[in-house]
Amino acid sequence: MPEKTTLPRSAMNILPLKERMKILRTHMPELDPSIRSHNFEEVNQGLPPEDALTEATRCIACAKPGCVVQCPVGVKIKDVVELICAGDYLAAAAKMREDNALPAITGRVCPQENQCEGGCVLGKKGAPLAIGNLERFIADFERNSGQLGLPSNAPSTGKSVAIVGSGPAGLSAAGDLIQKGHRVRVFEALHELGGVLVYGIPEFRLPKTIVKGEVDNLRRMGVEFETNVVVGKSVTIDELMQYEHFDAVFVATGAGLPVFLGIPGEHFNGVYSANEFLTRVNLMRAYQVTEYDEPVYDCRDRDVIVVGGGNTAMDAVRTARRLGARTATLVYRRSEAEMPARLEEVHHAQQEGIEFRMLTNPIEFIGDQKGWLTGVRCVRMELDEPGPDGRRRPVEVKGSAFVLPANVVIIGVGTTANPLIQSSTPDLKTTPRNYIVADSQTNRTSKRGVFAGGDIVTGGATVILAMGAGRKAAASIHQFLTTGEW
Amino acid sequence: MYRIVEARNVGLNIKQFVIEAPRIARKQRPGQFLILRLHEKGERIPLTIKSSDPEAGTVTIVVQAIGKTTSLLNCLETGDSVLDIVGPLGHPSEIQNFGTAVILAGSVGTAMALPTANALKQAGNHVVFIEGARNTEMVVFEDEVRQASNETYIMTDDGSYGEQGLVTRKLNEMIAAGRKIDFVLAVGPVPMMRAVSLVTGPLGIKTMVSLNSIMVDGTGMCGGCRVLLGKQSKFACVDGPEFDASLVNFEVLMQRNSMYRDKECQSLKYFSEHKDEELAQLRAELANKEDDVAPLQAELAPEEAPHA
């Protein structure tokens, strides 16, 4: 139950409703596109305090706030905004942390337009409250102040939980479970913590120091982390429970397996999965060519094509741009209206000179005799009636094939489940497509004591949905650990 | 951080390391590999595991200095550390009693083939081990090879040791002599594995090759290591590293392995000019991380090992 916030009267938002509604939405300062398309610095610069305050006063404090309802983790946004209006940014951040362990991250990468801001009443007549920007503001303010409002932990329960995967689902579950007094240990397959937040999302959208900051906060709260452990290979779930005495396991491994197109020529040098391209650049810092050892294709003065219309494709094409590509083109088989990418990313990409080739679908990769990519044969598409998912289905325009020159192609059309855990845990029920079957309310799997959530259950989704799953699983794990009932 | 408890030269530019990695030591099976990263700015490279000691919590790897990372690694000595090791990765070798099993290994590939040879011998196979090397200085682990096999041949390109010729020469001799061969494993440079495949393929001899494609994560996440098997794409890291040689497209493998050759050459050149600096930097970086290692090792030492 959300607790009631009491503020001194003077601190309340005192502007009359009418006045508040006249204030225009504040604008997030951004790095100039002509500069940022050549570096990896963060595009959004963050609201200055005066703008944050102005923005917060736009909130009309609805009796039934739609923003809270639409937030996958149920952040008490109304209370948070009230605290910002009162100028108590640290209290606002602490209030935020009650429901969201990673505010500096979600403030940057959530698709707010479909969530909190989509539920904001102001949006019906004008622009919704810039909740994401405010969230980021208080999280950054708190971090820079060095005064963290970390919640305190309940007394030790003597129970322990293993969390597999340090992405958004795993981290948010860890934050909740440690507060409940359980011992929590997070296992990560890679050498760095954060999962998709470090290997997938680029520096210019989510600086790695931010992720590290949030991970360090969890560490301060008592969460243990062990990197370089591939659960399913280095140790199995059964071994974690039997030999390492974990009372429960939360599987939050994400949907990490790249999907290729299955068209001819996918083995040419220069054809990447978005996972590989982004991992090389983000996790392995290949963009710092002279300093780091891991290589990536030298995109300078080359033509780069990225296939897909989601956030991953957008990240890849903007990354290629920054690596010096002569042309960086997004190829998508539907139209711009159907692109699943966040609106802000689409705008940013367009500002950075990314070319959008909509209603275009690759059918073959073309290479030279030595096996290096030279182009992509594509066909034009048109949109038919909506399919079962409500989006209009693309169909090929007969006889429309043409070739786009390309030295690098990056395939960002989605990911699927990694089977390492499932195949080493025979009693874990999976779907035909190898996702783990887990109850949508309790996140329980078919195996006693084992829970699963995030992309490994739902398929590729968003950071915040994974965090929501992590929170729900944490509540359910807590219940299991305290009652022993399955 | 992972401490090197023993480092010793075993051949020209070839070094063996025994490294503390208790989790890997408990689970490793013949044919599996690990991925290693030397320092914060280092790349991730796959290396086959030669053996492991679950009780001591150590794994043994053998490294030939070829590129920058392997050259820097081979400068390390007993008492040094590396930043990251993850594993064991990939499927273990398929071990059963085939009858006569011929193992062909090129130089450092010998270390990779040894555990599988041992397991095949224990499973009752008559193991023929053909080790190939450029010259006498690159012949490695001869004693261990002899122990792991019932019949041993050493071949050198220049004839400076054992018999002169490539490993396929000995294989062809055996076939010409009418020897029945039920299973072949080839581990070594791609041209060597392809040559073996060309000999055994037409005869229908079941042949496995251990593929060394370029990898990043080693868990199936990036797909960079994809190899073409017939018309199917497979990931060497999670579907391999051993594959049926008759299906492998070796040309595509060689082409994909050449992807970063320019950058590799530049890095190596830079490294050879700044070797002492790079080594000093690595040691300084890892000295600062000394404290990281203790708690985990203590926690994993206990009575419960080994899992298996």
C-alpha cells in the first residue's frame, strides 16, 4: 500500500490549476547533432534544476493519477513530483527508490510516451508531464550529491536467493530481495555487470558509469555479485540449490540469442548481428580503437545498413554513424508508423543524418570473391491489412528488387531465448520456442524454488517491463521463502 | 581475478599455464574451452582447456603466441594473474568406444586433443595419435601424447624430428596399409583440418574437427562465431566447438577468421614495440585488484566440491 506523504503546506504546489496548465513542457537540452554524431557522449544532457522545478509544477496532482497506473513498476509518481515541487530532490529520489531500484537508468531508457506519460492527463490537451526527464533529474541529483537515500534492509531471514543474470530484471529483483532481509547473490555470464544495459544500450544513450553507479548502490545494500559464471555451464541450477544452498533461484537471463534473416550470404565478412556489433562497441569499447583491443569493422567512409525498426536497430545505426560511416541507413519492412522504436530515438536518429528506407526488405547479401560484403539486394514492400498483432502486414511488391551498396550490414530484427539453462535443467518447462514457462502472477516455473521473469519468459521487451517482472518475482520469492509454500 | 599458479615454456612460443579457476575446474570435460580476458582493455579470446584439477581448483591451458593478446599472455609468469576467465564453454567431445580412433593434432592443437585422446583410450578405443609440428622445437607434450595413445607418430614439416611430412601423410599411409579406422578427430590449423576431412570424407570415416572461429561472449549471444555446416548456420561456441568435418565449409571459416587481420597485425606490431610497457601496465592494473580474489576462493574451496 502506498504510504501517505505529508509535506509542509508551504512546500506544496501552490500555483492555481489554471496557471499550472499554462506552463509549456520544458525541453531536454541535447548535444548538437552535428557534434554528437561523431562522438559517444550522452545525447540528453539532463534538465537544469530550475527547469526541473518548473516542469514539476506543471503536475495538476490528479486524484487518480494515470501515470502511476501506467507504470510497470508502480512508481508513486505523484508523490515524487510533489517532493520535487517542494524542492526536496533527495526525498523525491528516495521515494522513487521504494519502487524502482534503477531510476537513473529508467529515466533514460523507458518508453515513457507509452507508459507514465501516456497516462498523464495533461497529454490529452497538450504535452504530458515530462516524467522521464524528472526521474532522471532526481536520480542524477542524488548521485551527484553523494547522499544516497538507500532503503534499509529488514533483519536477516537466513534465506538466500541466487539470481541468474544482472540485467534489469535481475538487478531490480536483487534490490527488493535484499531489503526483505534475504542473502542475494547475482551471477553474470559476462565480465561486466548490467546485462543488456552494458552490452546492448550504447554509451550515448546510457553511460556505463550510470549503470555502474546503480550496481554499486545494490552492492552497498549488501547484494553479492559474481561475474564470469555461465549458469548452465559453469554451474547448474540444481547445483546452486543442492551444493551452494540457495533456497530459491530467479532466472533472469534475457532473450540473448540473435535472430538472423536466413537469407543467402549471411556469412560474408561485414554481416553482423546487432548483438555482436553492439557488444563489440559497448561492452568491449571497440570505439576507443587505440586503447581497447577488441576490434570492430572500421566503418569510416563505409556504407552501413541496419535492418530492423526497434530500439536495438536504432542503437546500431546511430553507433555506426558515430564510428564514421559514410552512409548509415535503416532498412525496415514496414513504414515509420509501425516502427517499435521509441519516438525520441527516431527523432535523434533523424537529426543525426540517419537515412530511413522504409517498406524495404533484404532478400540477399552480396559479396566479393574474397567473401567481403558489397551490397544488399532488397525488395520494396507495401502494407496490407493488419495481422493478428494489429500491425499492418508488409507484402512484397513483385519485381521491385534493387541493390543497396553496403560494406557492413547489421541485423537487428530481434532476439530469442538462450537455451543454456533450459537444456541443463530438465525439469524446467519451456515453450516450443524455448522460453521458460512461468506463471504471469507469481513468476513460478515448473520447478520448485525456481522463478523466472523478464525477456526469458516474455521474449524481447523493454528494460522497464523486465524490471517490473523482477519486482513481481521478488515479491513472490519472498512469499515462498517466508511461508515455504509452493 | 585468476591467479597463475604455474607457468612454463613447453615449446617455441608455446607456454602452459595452470590457473586457479575453481568453478571451471569442477565442471570441465574434454573438448571444452574457456574465454579469457587479460585486463580491462583486453579482448576476450577462446582457449581450449587441456586439463583440470577439481580438488586444487585449477585449469591448465596451453597458449601459442600468435597475436597481441596471446603474446602478452605468454609474458606472464607464475604468480601473475589474469582479469577474467569464464567457462567451461561448448559441448564436451563425444566419447564412446568407436574401435580404432585416430587423432591428428597440429602443434598447440596437441594440448587441445590430449584430454579427448585420454578419454577415448579409457573408453576402450585403440588410440592412434599423430602429432604434427613445423619443427622439433614445436613438438610438444610428447610424453603425454604417448601415454594417451596406444600408437604414436610424430611428424615434422622439415623432418627435424620424428618422421618428415604432414599429419595427413601418416593418415594416408595407414589407410593404404588397409588399417581399419572408425573415428578421426583433427585439431589444428584450418588448412590441416580441411586436408584431413578431404582424406576421410570420401571414405565415410566419422571425422570430427574442433573449430576455432572468432568469438566474443562464448555463450551464443553474438553469433560472430557462426560456421556454415552444409546450408545450416551453427554457432561454434554453443553448438560446437566440435563438428562433423564432412559438413563444415572450411572456406567460409577461413574467410571469417580473416575478418580482423589488419587490426590484428597492427596490434601485434604495436605490442612488439612496447612489450615491456604493456606488461608493466597489466601487472600494475592487476596488483590493484589483489583484494577481489580472496573471498570467492574461500567460499568455493569447501567440502562440497566436486559437483560433476
